[in-house]
Amino acid sequence: MEASIAINNLSLSFGSLEVLKDLNLDVGQGEFLVLLGSSGCGKSTLLNCIAGLLDVTGGQIFIGGRNVTWEEPSKRGIGMVFQSYALYPQMTVAGNLSFGLKNAGLPKQEIRERVDRAAKVLQIEPLLNRKPAALSGGQRQRAAIGRALVRDADVFLFDEPLSNLDAKLRADLRVEIKQLHQKLHNTMIYVTHDQIEAMTLADRIAIMRGGRILQLASPKEIYNRPASKYVAEFIGSPTMNFFAGEIGEAGGGLCFMASDNIFPLDDYAFLDRSPVAGAAWFGIRPEHMVCGTDAENAPVRLQGRVELVEPLGSDTLARISASGQVLWIRMDGQANVTAGDTLQFGFDPARGNIFDKATEDRV
Amino acid sequence: MTKAPHLLKGSLKYAGEPAETGPDRALRPGSPATATRMMDGPAGRKPRKVLSRRNIMIYGTLIVVSLYYLLPLYVMIVTSLKGMPEIRLGNIFAPPVDVTFQPWVKAWAEACTGLNCDGLSRGFFNSVKILVPSVILSIAIASVNGYALANWRFKGSETFFAILIVGAFIPYQVMIYPIVILLREMGLYGSLSGLVLVHTIFGMPILTLLFRNYFASVPQELFKAARVDGAGFWSIYFRIMVPMSLPIFVVAMILQVTGIWNDFLFGVIYTKPDLYPMTVQLNNIVNSTQGVKEYNVNMAATVLTGLVPLTIYFISGKLFVRGIAAGAVKG
């Protein structure tokens, strides 16, 4: 894949505050990249740097093979969609869409064609003559996407575009954005703090923290093989269950020894063929826990008391206290459990994740 | 804009229609199947007494206060419509027996100051010539200032702003003489353009503050979007910011019009007698020591002078409210 965006050793500081630190990132042509992280991790800042709305302190930005580090935002070949829509309130939707094209000095005929085309793609044709104030949230965001669309840009930047919408609309528009990407095959960079948006939309996810990218991988890889404990905790809801303990030899094989449980690690895929013994975290996702008859066949079996049940319809979440620890388990939606029950459950340690206690990196 | 539901306005939701077909119907003991389930006692909207103690207090106070403030205006208008013999009777609250508009005509066109006898008209046109360019110039410059300070932060912009604000706290009197010298050196002393310049400069701190704060409250993303759309400094200002900012322009205009129209000190110092603004002219008419004191002419002249700010308030007050309402529906 040819790189559409390349970011080399990018850094940005406001005075003594370093927001981005020596950051490298390559985004392939037509790729959908999601920047994911909690607030203050620098993801929006990175997007603003790519857009040229913030001047970088160091490093380079290439878009489409062209060095745009010092270019004006409008000269970078990008379209941008903002969280608050940022539609110009005094202009109609058509005026909003054509504003950038008029600034670029395009002929009227072409402006009209492009606006019509974008309106058709986004199904906002009946709204073209309305002012933003007369639109609903979803329509506004569609108009804002249209404003990026008419620019015929190679790269689309989305800055938390769905965060101001209600849950239902958010799901609808998420699907629309995905369809739009499948239709247009533009490079898209999408900033969000919502892991569901990230998992569903992305070709690759970059998880950011403190101005650095912790892991850049496909959603599947990030879910199944998180590179660090932070990533493991960040992705997945309810969050991963962790046991503190250490890796050691027992009964002829490698084992993870928690306080009073031993998990055999014969099938666990270590990053390194010869893992070091020592203090570590063992993490297992709630949905990888099994209970009932399945539990009897699981390599690790545990028993605990159900403290709390959260029926969601599709699944049921149960908080269980077992061997002095609180664990979340995801069960079938129709599972018959009530608080106070004693529950047998188990899991396969091969599906777990082990992180070094000191560095919190995957082993 | 979402409208708050009128909880009290006979909204269907609160009209007390019991859900007779609800699944819990069987559980309600002794509820008749068809009749209303209303019992004795308070129901529906709470009645409000018109003549409650609270209303009497509020409206009583409002009426007394407004009478108190309107009384001088009443006396002025009534007096200005009387002839001198009637005024000499001393009944200042009595309505005019013999209504005459002669004092108004005299105040406008014939009243004498020490130097000439054209009445207020000369001062009125001088004031207009001062007012219009000063208001336009000061608002134009201050709005661009505020826009630049809010959206295009440059190195030292905060310091620049701080200095400008400090300027608002320095008493005028300190600067009077230096400005006299400055204007004299520039060859503008005693001319209307000199006074326009002074008004523009003195309006700068407060207006810049006003515009900066307003533009800072405009969402930053709007500004970013315009930059991505390729709009430059002036393009964003004229096409995005100004159309969104009608309310603040109206506020600035009210401030400047009243301030400049009512100014006396600068008018007296930086112009010469035939260019005196209306306020100075008014003073010269009212305080002229020759002959008898014509109270009716003085009253008419005073009302005439106050008419311009009053009109501005009446016209733009409405615009102002409309502007605020329009500004509230942000996209």
C-alpha cells in the first residue's frame, strides 16, 4: 500500500508542555485509520497538526507524497469534519458546501455540480436551501460531511464527528460513514474516544496515550493481542479481568501462579519463545469466561459468588467475587443467575493476555 | 432551538386522563370502569390570585418608580408647551392652558448663544457630522482588533490587549492637554476631524474588549472549518464573523452613539465655537446670561438634544433583542 499520509518525528509543545512526542505514523492510500484514546491523549492535537490548524514544533508531515509541513490548511488536500458540525449559521446548506469552492475560485458551473453530487451521496438534497438552525443533529453532521466531500480531497479528517449525537443516530451515521468509505476509498483519519466506533470503522486503530502511539494494529489484533496492559484495559467493556501473580515452572510446564490458582500456559502464545519468569499480570476478557457445563471442560475452573447481575438482553453481565477478587463474566442473555448464587466458571488460559508487572508490556 | 414544554398550559400529558386500559387496571380497588377517577380536592392547574400581596408589592413599586422617573420629563414637556406668562404663574405641574410650539421653533432655529442666533440646529448638524464618522470608524477598527486578538493570536497579543485595557482606566483629564498639543502639531486642532479622531481613540479600549470577548465565544471549530475551506483573515472576518455578530455590533453602536452624542468635554475643548456639538450649544443657550430666562425654550432645547439617543434606544432596542434571539440559534 502506498503511503497517503506520512508523519515523521512529529512533535508539538505549548511552551514547556509536550503534547506530541517524536511521533511517527504512516497511513496507507484508502485506509481508514482511527486515533483512539482518552481525553487529553493528544489525538485531536495530532489531527489538527495534520490539518495544518496547529503549527508543529518539530518533524514533517507528508500528504500524498508532498511535504505539507508549512502549508496552509486549505492547500493540503484535506476535508475536515468537526464534532460541533461547525456549519456557518448564516449560510444555507448549499452555501456551506460551496464556501470552500468559492474561496478556491472554481467556476460556478462546477461548484453547482459538485454540491449536487455531494448532496446526492449524502441524501441531503431537500435540505440544500435550509439554514443549519433548521436542521436536526444528524442532518447537520451530514451537511458537515458534505462540506468535506465537495472538496474532492484525498484525505478526510474526522474530529469526533458523532460525539454530539444521540445513541441511535450515532449508530446510523456510523454505518453511513463506513459505507461512504467503501464507496469513495479515500484515506480517512478518524478521532474518537468511543471504542465501538473505533472497532467497527477502522482498518487500523492507533491507541494513543500521553502524546505517543501505544499500539497501531487492526481492531482484531488490538482486541486479541493488546500490546500493553493499558491497551487491554482500554478496549473492551466491561474491562478485562486481571490476576496478579507470577510466571513460573510447575508440573513440568510453564504456569501462571495467582494467589491460590495455577493457570497452565502450555498453549499460550508468548511473544518471546523463552519468557522470563517473574511477576506479571494475567488478563482474561469477560466474554472469554465460560460457565455451566462448558466450565467443566475448561482448562481452568474457578468458583465464586455472584454479587451483581446486569441483564442487557443480548447478554448478561455478572460481577463475581472469587478468591478475594472481583471478576466480570459475560454470559448468555437468557442465563438464569441471581445475586447470591454460587457459580462455577472457567476459561482457557490460551485466550488470556500476560503482561510484565514492571513494564506492563505484553510477554 | 428547542422549546421548553408548557407544563401548565393544559398539556395533554398532564390533563389527568387516566390510562384505563393499563395492565394494572384490575389491581386498582374499586375504580369505576368508565367514569373519571378524580376525587375531591385540588386538581389540575393551581389557581393564581391576580390581587395577591406579592403582585401588589411588585406592581406598586414599579408604578411608583416609573412615575418618579417620568415626572421630570413630564414637567419638561409641559413647560416647553407653555408661554412665558403661564410659566410665571409657578404651577409647574399644571398642563398648558394655551398650547404653543413657539418655544420649540425658537430652540431649534432662533435661540441665541453669546455669538450667534441660529438656535440648536447648527449644533445638531455639527454633532451628526461628528457622530457618524466616529461611530463607524471606531466600530470598524475595534471589531477588527477584537477579531484579531480573539482568533489570530500573535506573539505579544496578550500584552497588547492588556495595555489597551489599561488605557480604559486612565482618567480622560490626564490626557486632555497632551492631545491638544498632538492635534495642534497634526494641524487638526479645532476641526471636526480632530474630534472624530479623539472619539475613535477613546472608544477603542472598551469596544475592543467587547468584540474580543464576543468573538472568543464563537466556537473555535467554526474558525478552523473556515481555514480548511481556504478563507483568509479578511474573508473569515467579513463572510463568517461579521454576519454572525449583529447583536454585538448593535450593542457597540448604542454605546458609541450615546457616549459621543452626550460628550461635552471633548467637544468644548477640541473644537471652536462655530463647530460646537449640540451639547455645548445647549449649554450656551441655557446658560446665556442675557435677558430673561426662557424656561420653555430651555426645556424644548434640552428635549431636542436628548431626542437622538432616545430614538437610537427605541429603534435599536428592538433590533438588539432580535439580534440576540437570532444569535442564540447557532448552527
